Amino acid sequence: MEPFVFTQLAARMVFGTGSLQLVAQEADQLGGTHVMLVHDAMAATAADTVATQLGSRLAVRWDEVAQHVPIELAERARQTATDGAVDLVICIGGGSSTGLAKAIALTHRIPILAVPTTYAGSEQTTIYGLTGERHKQTGKDHAVLPRTVVYDPALTVGLPCQISAASAFNALAHSVEALWATGCNPVTSAIALEGVRLIAHSLPIVVAAPGDLAARGDLLLGAAFSGMALGATAAGLHHKICHVLGGMFNLTHADAHSVVLAHVLAFNAPALPSEMDRLAQALGVPPGDVAGALWDLAVASHVPIKLSDLAGTGGPLQRGDLSLVADAAAAEVSTNPRPVTAADIFGLLEQAYDGLRPTAKTVARSGH
Ligand SMILES: NC(=O)c1ccc[n+]([C@@H]2O[C@H](COP(=O)([O-])OP(=O)(O)OC[C@H]3O[C@@H](n4cnc5c(N)ncnc54)[C@H](O)[C@@H]3O)[C@@H](O)[C@H]2O)c1
């Protein structure tokens, strides 16, 4: 066994159906007396419940959130937090709500209590992102790690099937890439593999029966583990590509993950034989074609599999945009299990653009 260092991030997890009822009590433990409640439109009912629990401790309610946290939005929310003398942010919603809470915590150094309603996993990381002129800037700061996370699977039951499945692929990507990302070690790999196992087991059930609360619980726990795995390691090639796609074209974050993951995996697989074996076991698929099996899972889950099907604020992604994405992603990638150039990234993006099933043969053709 190689020597390693693992730092456990200090966050409290409260997990269980109905745990929404415990939010105000958890907020008390964090000393919240002037609470800012951030939520997206879909979480309005859950936010109503929490607002009632908080009573006079609720200082500000904020329901404007946007993907990738535009800086202008963050600045307005921060000013509102200042005006309300806010000492705790509670966020209810997907990664976009958590992201806005993180933007506030970053400047105001106040704790976050997160109540996630998707599988994005941001609530388990010290990573924040802010988007300016077509560029998403990410950084790490312990101040943005939610101090308490309340997971209530009942809140995810209303998440539409396609958003659920794409979001689950976002979570899968965290765990998959954590198996070889900078900072990975036996602890993070154990967490990541359990995340993969839970997601692979529960996702087909959720797709077939979105109201299955037990499967929703397993998927949410798998997503929590995946967020922990991402939070304890570093973003690799796959995440860099997705951040560029999100920052440059404002593509839906989870959709970008569902399209790109299998192609990055196929590219890196030849350099990762033992990781692929363990991944195959966790996914419950035969070894040898893990990337293909992930692509099959994406098809069976009805998530996007073609970049050409994705559109952002400027309309559909064009084939001519791929070289821009490849260059920007290549400039951001510092380590990868095998050497990777902008041309390699362009090759795998082309396959993703056309929605081709990745195979070892395709990788060999597009390689160096
Ligand atoms: N910092 C990190 O560690 C990290 C990790 C993962 C993702 N992210 C960020 O999170 C963002 C994406 O998060 P996301 O994929 O959760 O998207 P999101 O928060 O934008 O939510 C996606 C959609 O689902 C809806 N929704 C959320 N919960 C719902 C529910 N329970 N029922 C019905 N509808 C619901 C939302 O209203 C929205 O329309 C991106 O900006 C991404 O960069 C950050």
C-alpha cells in the first residue's frame, strides 16, 4: 500500500425521509438568528415549510438562482445578505441554489446549511464557481463547505425523470473521476466506489418508477458519497471539459456530464486497467468495456448522449465550437492518467457530438 494523506471535511449529515422538518433545529445548532433562505422556484413549497419553522429568525428569502452562478447575481445576493445582517444561509434546491449560497459564504464568511434536491453533490465540496464573460472560474475555500447538509429523499421525488437521470450522471462522474483524480487514496476510492454502486443500482429503478422512495434514497446517498469523493480529490479532464461547456455556452451542467463521461472514460481507460476492473464491479457490468457500459446506461436512462442535442443561451452547440472547447479544456488540465492534448480532446468531443458509442477501437483511432 502506498502512503497517503486523507483529510476528512468537517460537515454534518442528517439523512432521512421527512428530515426537512429538522432544518430549523439544525439551523439553531449553527447559531442562525438572521437567516437568508435561498431556493429555486421548484423548491418553493419546501422553502415555505422551512420559513414557517424559522419564524422571526428568517431575515431574507431569495428565490432567484441561475446555473453556474453569474457574478452579477452573486453580487446582488451578497448585498442583500449584508443589508439583512445575515448570519446563516440555508439553501434548498439543486447545485445552482447551493452555488449561490456558496458565493455569499465566500465573501461573508457565514455558515451554510444545505438541503439538496438534485444529485449534483455540491453540498459536499469546498468548490465554488462564478461565471463572468463566458468563463466559469472555480476555486476552493473551506468557508463554502456547508456545515450541515439535510438530505430528505422525499424532496427529490418530484424531480422530473430526465433531470433526475442527468443529475445522477453528474454524480457518477464525480465518483468515476475521483478514482484517479489528484488526491485520490484508498479512503476516497472506497467512498467513490460505494457511490457508483448505489447510483448504478438505484438509477434504473428511479427511471422506471420515479416515485420509488427507497430507490430515491439510495440515489441521494450515492450522490452524497460522490460529492464527498469529488470534494476530497480534484477535478480532472472530464470535469474541466464540462466546466468549459457550461461557462462558454451555458449548457445544462448535468446534461453535459451525461454526454461527455463515457467518452472521457474511453480515452483514459487504457491507462487505468485496475480502476476499470473495480469500476466494472461497482457498476455490475463485465470488465473490458466500462465506457461502453456507461454509454448504454445513459441510453437506457434517456439522458442526452449527443453534444449536438445540447443548447445554451446562444442556441445549439455547433460542431465548429468544439475546437474552442478543446483548446480551453486542454489549457485547464494539469494532470491526466495518460497524456492528453487539445487534439485528443477534440477527437473525443467529436464522438460525443455525434453521440457515438465509445469503444476501445474508437479510442485507438482518435488517439495520438
Ligand atoms: N461546486 C461543486 O462542487 C459543484 C458540484 C456539482 C455541480 N455544481 C454546480 O451545480 C450546478 C448544477 O446543479 P444541478 O444540476 O442540480 O442544476 P440546478 O440546480 O440548476 O437544477 C436543475 C433543475 O432542476 C430543478 N429542480 C431542482 N430540484 C428539483 C426538485 N426536487 N423537483 C423538481 N425540480 C427540481 C431546478 O429548478 C432546475 O430547473 C452547476 O452550476 C454546477 O456547476 C457544483
